[in-house]
Amino acid sequence: MVAALRRSMILGLDIGGANTKAASSDGRIGERIYLPLWKGAPLGAVLDKFAKLEPDAVAVVMTGELADCYSNKLSGVMSIKSAVEAAFNCPVHFWGVSGFDWKETIDLAASNWYASASLIAKEMGDCIFADMGSTTTDLIPIRGKPLAAKTDYKRLINGELIYTGMLRTNLCALLREAMIQGDVVPLSSELFAITADAYLALDRISEEGYTCDTPDGAGMNRDASLRRLSRTVCADLEEIGEAGALAIAEQAYDRQHNILVNAIQRLAKRHDLSVIAASGVGEDIIARAAHTAGMGCTRLSERYGRKVSDIFPAYAVARLLSETI
Amino acid sequence: MVAALRRSMILGLDIGGANTKAASSDGRIGERIYLPLWKGAPLGAVLDKFAKLEPDAVAVVMTGELADCYSNKLSGVMSIKSAVEAAFNCPVHFWGVSGFDWKETIDLAASNWYASASLIAKEMGDCIFADMGSTTTDLIPIRGKPLAAKTDYKRLINGELIYTGMLRTNLCALLREAMIQGDVVPLSSELFAITADAYLALDRISEEGYTCDTPDGAGMNRDASLRRLSRTVCADLEEIGEAGALAIAEQAYDRQHNILVNAIQRLAKRHDLSVIAASGVGEDIIARAAHTAGMGCTRLSERYGRKVSDIFPAYAVARLLSETI
């Protein structure tokens, strides 16, 4: 009776536009795969791989429906939903912005933050749940329950979705101009460098932490990042030197920090909250912003382990399902 | 003796990162080909096609060396120079930032504006030569001779290179946030929509004028552009409606206008100039900015014809060569 001895395995999936993440409700499995849907990445093949883990049930959240390979969100949700249902033989439960008990298919759009914040509401109480991923940062006020708006558009307006991330943010979206050797230099509007380049140049991520495509297809190493940073001001690295390239990186880092501090302070004031629960690959960046904003901060890596913090929505939706079945 | 009756044909080439342009010194030939070098577009094949025109001499300017397929500008210049030399059997003359008589290969980098402004200096005298292309805008003060700095980096600092264009500019580089139905909505930092989408939605370019890739690979039509504009605020077109998408387009247009007006005024004051010579696919946008800035304006399309204005650097370098041989 080996089967009966096996503990029930519930797998949570978080299918984003750039990354797909998987976690088991017991925290043992935790995986992130760079899978850019807008480039036609093989979602089905990756899901088939996860199906080989033979989960007893699967819980799913998503944000990938915004990827511009889909003409609108509903068609994105339906495509992702079909792919998951085709890959698994076990029961598959989708979590929407009203939980597992959703009515309209569009309710499954942009639902991953709601799973995370629902679990945090149960386990940590009132706080701002902050999850900084490769691409975006969720700031979810929790008072008894998650209070954020239910669409990405409304969350942008409320400052509950900050479209800046640890890796993929185009530097020209952060910085209009950089101060280099006493000159104010406007940045090019191309996709020449991203936050991963700034953080790698500043030794705040490792080469292994650069888990997305490079803008120019060149290397994920410090020299290549310094060259990309130089290109943002139409310069060779030899023209502005390492000090010039690092100045751009530092200013991008500062600007992102200030954006996060302002957003946190705005929400903390509006909802009278004083504690941050920080998670995601940018957990350290959030913790620093919380400190500057004068907020208390709990890192989810300390409470749940680093692996789980990095992919918290996948873990959270698995946990939420495990508590209902 | 048919050959002797044939007038000497001098072909000018302007090889940019996104477009390659060709013009004859007599203005009869004028062609623009979208040829994104950073995507590995077939420069050699296009040059072979121009070689079939059997020019007697070729004059070349470039800016394509900044494309991020090249590790630095020198390797970009050398690669482009080799490609041109391989394609033509006739004499090929490269124009650099000191004219045809250059010393260092790197002097050929970012030289196209200098050819245009040198011709305008001869033919129109003191003014600001303004050339708005798909990607960037050159603003070159002319007092006796072109006065702009000789590298893109220094021109950015001086406000002589404005990295904003008629077609390819990522909207998030122009607008941090848009006002939509009374809400201030921050824009996503993805490449979801470009200025071509704003101008097409506003009927300021035609579908045929959308001569670059769409960000999502979808259509070059007004509905597809409205969808892309909506995506910049993480919304479906159905969520914000056509009025919402048009509000984003209008604000991008206004922002670009203000950037150009400020840059023109700054240079006009610094060099005591009161006239603009406007050219490029964005000639109309420049003319409007000149008007707002209180400057006189001559459109090069009126003086040289529309075809020549759109690809002025290629025409200018052909003319400059024709006057030396």
C-alpha cells in the first residue's frame, strides 16, 4: 500500500508572461523557468515536464495573459487555461481574483498576487504584501483581507502594481537622463539595457541571477552589462569608462528605490499600515525600500525559505488549495 | 557612344540601424528600406540591389554602427564599410565627421547629420537643420558651418541629438504616466506600443507610413494600434475604450512636441538662430514645433521634394561627392 503512504502532493503553478514558476504546498518543490510567452516559448512542453511530478492536484494562478502574443486578456487566459488542462491528468483548480470559486473566465487574469496576499492575510495579518519579481512589483495592502483592486489597470492607478522589476525593466523607462562626469545625458529610447545589467554591474545579482534574455543577445557577464549600460547613452564603454557606466547603473538603482519608497509610503498612509512582508527575487530591494520608508519588514525568505520567497504565488496557491481539499 | 551620353550617376547611401536609404545626386532616385541591422537584416543583399543601378560613384554615411549587434562602434563601422566595399565595383567614398577626408575609421560613426548640415550650410546659410527620422531627431545648429559635437554621446548632452522619432520610439520612454478618464495611470515599461501607433491612431501617418515592425507582430492598422496603446497601461482596448487609447496617443504626441520645442528653443538661444530647416519623415512634426518655438521654418520637401526630404542625408552626401569630383 505504498500509494496510501504517499502524502498528497499539490502543485502550484504561476504562469507569467516571462517566467513560469512551480511549487508544492509542502515547499519541497520550487522551480522558476524563463519562458517568454510573447516569443512563442513552449509552455506545453514545460507543463508536461511538471506533470511528470505526478501531483494529486494542481492549483494555478497567472499573469501571462497580458503578453502581447494574445490579442486581449480573455484570449490569453483561455489559451493558458487550455494548455494546463491538456498537460495534467489530475484535478486542476484555477484561482481567480475571487479565489477558486470564480464565475467569469476573465476573473483568472492577473490573479497571482491575490493568492499570495490571501495566504499572507491568514498567516501574518495586516501588512503590505510586497512581491518584486523580474518584471513588476506587487504592493498589496492587507487589512483583514487583501484590499487591492482586481484588475492590473486599476492596480496601476492605485499604486498597487508598480511596473518595475529586478531584471527586465528597460533602463529608459526608469531614467530619462543620467548624470555622467558632470554632464546631464538623456538616455536613448531603445531597449539597450535592463535592470539586470544595472544590478549585475553593481554586484547586486550574480551572473546566475541574470535569468532573462540580454537585450543584445550578448553575454550575461559584467563586461557585457557595462557595454549595454554605455549604449543607453549612445556610447561605447571605452568612451565613458567603467565609472560612467556604473554611474548609469547607480542612478537606475536609486531611481527604482525612490519609486518603491514613494509607492510604499503612499499605500501605508492610505491604509494605516506599518509593516511590509517582502518576497520575490527583489526581496532585498523591497527590504531596503521598507527601511527607507520607515516601515517594519519581514522577509518571506526567513519565514518560508529563499526558494519559496522567490516564487511565492505558486507556493501560496498550492497552500490555499491544500487547505480546501 | 551611348555611355558617353549618360550623365554621371552618383549614389548616396545612409545606412542606419533601422533603415537604409539611397538617393542619387540628381534627386531622381530616392528609396528607404526598413532593414533592422540588430535583427540580422540582409544588408549585403540590399546593397547588391543598389549596385544594379550601376552608379559611377557611391558616397556613404552611416549611423548603424550603434546597433547592438556590434560590440562597439568601431566594429560596427568596419562591418558596414566592408559590406559596402564588397557590393560595389565603382569608387566608394565614405563621409566622416570631418568630411570625405577622414583619418580614423571611427570618424565614420554617426556621420549622416554632418553631410546634411554641410549641404544646408552651403545652400541655405545659418539655421538649425532639423531632421526627424523614424528613431531619432537631429538638431544641428549652423553658423557658417555645422556646429554640433562630433559624437552621438556629446550631441545627446548638447541637445543636438534627441532620441525620439516619428515611428520607433517606445511610448514608455516618452510618457511615464497618462491621464485617462480623470485617473493618472503609470505606463508599463515593456515595449508594448511605439510612436507609430500613436501617430496612426491619430491619423497623422497612414498605414503605408508605418514602415517598421509592430511591437507585437500584429497588424499595421488603426485597431491593432489602439490595442497596443491600451496594453501600455495593462488594459484591453475594451477596458479603456477608444477614447482611453486615444488619450494615451494624444499625450505621447504632446510630450514629443514639448521635447522638440524645448530643444529647439535651447539651441536657438545658444547660437542666436531664428530659422529651422525641417526634413525627414517627421518634417511636419518639426514644422509644428518650430512654429510653437517662434522660429521661421523652411520645409526641405518644398525646396527639394518630399522624396528627398524623407532621406535627406543620402541625398546630401551624394550632392557633396558630386561637387568634389
